Amino acid sequence: MRTTVKPGQGTEQAGVLRTRGGLSLRLDRRGLVVGLVLLALALAAGVALIGSGDYPLTPAEVIAALTGGGDAGQTFIVQDLRLPRVLVGLLVGAAFGIAGAVFQTVSRNPLGSPDVLGFAQGSSVGALVAIVYFQAGTVAVAAGAVVGGLATGLAIFLLAWQRGIHGYRFVLVGIGASAMLYAMVLYLMTKANIVEATRATTWMTGSLNGRDWDQVWPLAAVCAVCLPLVLLNGRALRMLEMGDDAAYALGVRVDRVRVLVLLAAVVLVAAATAAAGPISFVALTAPQLARRLTRSPGTNLLPAALMGSLLLVAADWASQRLFGADQLPVGVLTGVLGGGYLLWLLATERKAGRV
């Protein structure tokens, strides 16, 4: 039941808020609660991750160091050594989560994600070219990943374009591009010497180890531009789920919206991959889990972003704490868990007759 609230009334039961200027905002109360819970859990997981390590800290000590109340040693450990890693994890998870929601909405397919459609592989090719042929440093490898991801996105857009971009053709082109790019990855690995191959393998696994402020600020800048851009087009994306004809009838500029949000999603994936490597399955699972929690058929962009942050930070904490001295890169753990989720999703879709 929706209730219209006039300015100044402020009831907690409102479903729609309207202002004197004619602006209206629909409030999904369950989605709002889920979003707040996911945000709290992601921040709590971040605090737990900061407190983990060879020099453990309690949550109270972590919060004190973050707010300037800890001693010099704790402040250095928290703010200089561990906080950048957590921030990269939160931002990368949010970028993958919201990008996955965009791809799944545009393709109208729960399997449509950067992992499946070739964008992560494109970033991997760009990074491997920088490593194998130019012996590049960290910054140049990140730049190669961004260039590779953007070039892949442009190629897929051009190949899939036929009077606009449509979900079925977009998915098919993406899957074909993914296979070709994976073959290029294998070829580049054969051209690398042992040192380059080891470095490339480590990068391709996906990890938050050694992340510092040099990775935080570029990624934060990209997220500050692209995340609001996608969120502002959330209503139009939801209308696209009803089909192009219905969206046109409701006044949505379908091709413009689709290209704009896909471009923003590609940039987010490229920047996130450059910062942490091609961490798999976060973009696939986060939107689906968010949708099941909110029980909403819409795009669930913000819950998907928050779920991505929670998944990645929690997985990084688990990879450090649950395997003793053998700490796993976070990409290994997300790959194992995400692969199991993918099998379950395929079985569910097959049972429903959709695949």
C-alpha cells in the first residue's frame, strides 16, 4: 500500500514522498532496510579485516585509531597499512556489484556478468601485455588493465550493435569475445619468462594484498563519477526490463540509456580489475543475492553495490583467517564459492525452463 506524504507530515508508513516542487520519491521500505543492514555488515566486516593480521586489534582499538584516538603505532598500522586494503575491497566490491546488476538488467539474463561476457578477460589481456612485453610496473599494469577492459567493451558494443544493443545478441557476442580473450591470455602466458609468468599468475588470481593509497584514490574517483551516473538511470533501467517498446512508450530514450549505463559499468569493471585483479563471480552473485533479499524484481542497484562490498571484504577476511598460515588470495575463495553458486543458478534456471 502506498501512502502519499505531504511536506511536514513525515510518517514512517510512507511509500511515496512528494515535495512542493513536484518531486516524488518512491520508498521501498524492505529495500531500504536491506540496504542499511548490508551497509552495516560491510562496515563491520571492514573493521574486522583491519583488526586482523600479525598484530591483531580489537574493534574498539580499530575505531579509536580511525578517529585519531589510538597510539602512534596503532594509528600507523590502521591508517597507513590496513585501511587502504579495506577501502579498495569495499570500492572494488561495489563496482563489481553494480556493474553486474547493469549487465544482468540489460541482457535480461541472470548469467550476464563481466566474468561471463569477456570484460574481465579483456582487462587481463591488457595487463598481461604490459607485463610480458613492457615489463611494466604496478601503475602501468593497472593502466594496461583499464585500456584492455575499455577496448573490449568498445569491440563488444560495435559487434553487438544492430539498430541498438539487445540482450540476446549482446550476451552471445560477449561469450564469444570471452573465449577469444581467454585464448589470448594463454598465448601471452606462453610468451612470458618464469618471473613474468609468476607475476602474471599472481595478478590474474585477484588479490587485495599490498594495496595502498595509490590504488584507493583513482578507484574512488571512478566510483564517484560512475556510481551516481548509474543510480540516476535506475528508473529508466527498471523500465527497460519491461521491454524496449514499453520503455519507449513511457518516454525512455532506450538506446541512449543502455549505452550510457553500459559504458559506466565497463569503466567500473576496468577500474576495479586494475585495482585488485580479475576477482571472479562477485559481479555475478551480488545482484542475485541482493534481489533475493529485497524480494524486488527491479534492478536493485544500490543493494547490489552494498552486497558486492560485503562479499568481497568478508571473503578477504575469511581467506586470511580460515586457512592458517596459508593465506589465500581473495580471488581463489570467491572463485570456489562463486563456482558453486553458478552451478546452483544453472540448475535453478534449468528447472524453471529458462535455459
